[in-house]
Amino acid sequence: MRLSERFIAAYNRIDREMTRRAKLDRYVGFAQLVRRLARTDSTIAQFADELLEYGDLRNAIVHDAVEPGRIIAEPHPDVVERMEHIAAVLEQPPLVTPEFERKVYTVRSQDSILDVMGLIRQLGYTQFPIYDQAGEFAGLLTDRCLARWLTFELDKVRMNSLEEITVADVAAYDKTRGKNVTFLPKDATVFDAYNEFERRMGTDRPRLEAVLITEHGKKDEPLLGIITPWDIFRLRSLMGR
């Protein structure tokens, strides 16, 4: 196939996929579809600027005014490959599972903070979901919270055994009150996860420390995986950015 034919084929695949997602019963132009879906669809939103440019390029390649469907230009190979990549991602976007499915180490409110510090040394992790005595989600223990607790309680730490200090004692210094974590269902896309981190940037909302994955995105369900700020580059790679 010529490059132009491959480009048009990918363009048509994207157009069909956007039409399917929009669930419209009438014709809507390519650019209008992109703008409409980008408001609510995180996958389309990540490619919106490119898709609008490629929509203009399609109109430059295909001259409908003189002869419907007549190809009058050939796109660059890199552009064609990028268009085909976007089409493939939209048709089958990478999901957070199994990409980020893994054992999530949790702590209990009544656990000794000394034991948790041992976990940190052993595992190298700095985020631990907290569950209370009833087994309900109670927040996220982070290195930031530990540092804040230590800053204000250093004298008390010197006078008392760390074994007597619980996770709940330390978590009381969490300024975010649990707003530094969010939940996503296992069939969420990596675009959804990336968007959760991105939309916190430049706002006065607490920094997102973790995206927790459960069956339906509910916090009373068993944890299936976790995504942290350390995974941002991996998310971007999976998104093709």
C-alpha cells in the first residue's frame, strides 16, 4: 500500500472508533468528534492535538472538491506510523491490569511503626495503604507523612519506644486526610491512570501519591495493584508518548 492509502486507512479506523465511543445517531465531522470526546475520554484527550492536525492533513491529502477521494499528496512515513499507532491504541487501549497488577503491601492502623520501618528497609516502598481494625481503608502511609510526624514528635520518639507508636499515631500527621490516593477499576486504561496524576498538577489539591486498583474501583474491595508517581514514565511509555 502507498503511504497515503495507509494513512487514510488508519484515519478511517480512528473515525470509526470515535463514532462508536460517541454513540451518536447522526454524522459528526472528525474534528468535532475529537473535541467532543476529548472532554470526557482520557484516551482521546491525550491524542487530541495530534488528531486535529492529522484531520487537517487528511483534507490536504484527499482532494474531494475536484474528484471525491482523489489523493493528491503523500504523507511522511513517520506520520503514517504514528497514525497507525494511535488507531491501534484507540481500538485496544492498554489497561492498568495486568500492566500494574502486583502484590500490594498494606499496614494496619494498630501496627507498630517500628515494624513498618522494617518493611520500608526490606522492600524499599514508601507508600502503604492503611486498613483499620474493621478492615476498612483508612488512608495512605507515605514517607512524607513519616517525615512530618518525626519533625513534630522527635522529642517524644527519644523518650519512648518506637514499638509503642502505631501507624495511626503517625497517620494523624497526614495533612491530606486521605485525599492523596484514588481508586480505579481493573479495566481502566493507562490513560485514565495518567490523567489522575496529571489533573492534580498545578492545582491546590493534594499531590496524588498512589492510584489503587480494585475490581470495580471501590475502596472496600481487595487491592489488585498500585500505581505511584514513580510509574509515570512507564505510563507515558505505554501511552506511546
